[in-house]
Amino acid sequence: MSGIRGKSETTRGKPPTSRFKGVSAAKARWRVRITVNGKARDVSFHVQEIDAARAFDVAALEHFGAEAITNASLGLLGGDA
């Protein structure tokens, strides 16, 4: 599947700021960003990191369907799903 990155891979060589896929720190909030057809799109901003992770999963499933790589499918949400 081209265009789908695992959590350990980053863009521009910077380490991730969140333990979750598709989530990064943005000032006092957590930004949800997804890449569709090579174009990064901001989805939403959240106060809680876990809420941002869940929002990423929803967006990933909407755009990529059952084949989406989500935080839940990677086991990153644990018992918080």
C-alpha cells in the first residue's frame, strides 16, 4: 500500500511529538492531520491527546475504509478505545 506510513516514520526527519499516528502538538492543543492523495489535511484540534487519536481513526476510516491503519489497529489506544 503506497502512501501509508507507520507510526515510527516521520516527515522531514523530525521525531513525532505524540505517541499516536496522525497526531502532533500544536501550541496548547493536539492537531489531527491526515494525508490523502499526497496532500496533508488538518482534520481538527483537541485539548486531549487521546481525543485527537480517536479523531484521526475516524478520519482514516472515512478516507481509506477498512484497510486504514488506525491507532486502534496498531494497538496504541489500549483500553481507552
